[in-house]
Amino acid sequence: MKYKRCLHCGAVNYYQDEVCRRCEGDIRLDKKRAISTSLAFLLSAIFFYIPANLFPILNTSKFAQTQGSTIIGGVIELWKEGDYPVAIIIFLASVLIPIIKFFVLFYLLYAVYKGSCESGKVKLYHIMEIMGPWSLIDVFVVMVLVGLIHFNSVSVIPGVGATSFALMVLFTILSAKALDPRLIGEECE
Ligand SMILES: [Zn+2]
């Protein structure tokens, strides 16, 4: 007998059921819809990654002079000033981690699409689990950064880059959410 889990309440149901026996939620497995929705969100996230890095993430005003700084520009400046740990953390959180997330999502989408069993179901599940709680670390880092600069009595206004960055993070989360984890290794028996 085959079973499947309800994503709403966690109850275990018979595989052929379409409605959850406990919460009456929709428990159908729709591989096509999950893949296309997830892919659409992922491509949107990648699209916003470009302005997030090209445009100023922060506009700092000091003595009536406004200066915009991009993520990379900020990292380079911090590095020059000798703030190596901060520069490294910002680089990791806002440049490298988003790219790693894109690759992981593409890999997961491909694995679900192929329905391959050799790729290791357990490994994929672990990747999904790690991705979840850490998905907001980059936003957190940017928030702390803004807070730190505010401390130095300089006015800081988020730039176009910050909006794009937030949208990129949002679409990455939506892409991961749209990818039903039950579909991983679905066709393996
Ligand atoms: Zn349920």
C-alpha cells in the first residue's frame, strides 16, 4: 500500500486520495504545475538579481551630498578599510548564496522533472530542508548593515537595488515553496 503526506496538516493519506482525510485540503500531486510555477518564480528571481547588483542598494547622505553604493562597491570599500569579516559576510550573503540557491533550485527542478531515482532522494530532501530556514539570511545581513550605518549619524535610504534584492529573495522563496517536496523521487518504488 502506498501513502502520501498532506502538505497542510501533515496527516498521512492513501496514495490515490485527492482530499486529506483530516483537514480536507487538496493533496493531489501535480508535477507539471509544480515544475512550471517553480521555474517561473526562479526565472523572476534571476531577473531581479541583475538590478539588485547593478543599482545602488543604499543611498547615503552626509552634508547634503548623496552617494549611492552597490553591493559589490560596498564590499570593495569595506575590504579597503580593513573590515575583512564584514566584507566577506556581505559578499557571501548577498552575492554568492543567491547564486548557489539558483543552482540548487535548478538541480531540484531537473531531478523532479526527470523523476530520477539515482540522484539520491535523501540528499535532495536534505538540500530542501537546509534551504528553508536559511533563505532569509541575506535580508537579515542587509538590515543589520543599514542599522550599523544609521548608528554613524548618516542618513541612509534604500536604493533601487534594495527593492530588487528583496524581490529576488521573495521569488526564490516562492520558487522553493512551489516545488512540492513530495515529488522528489516520486516515481521510485
Ligand atoms: Zn491535511
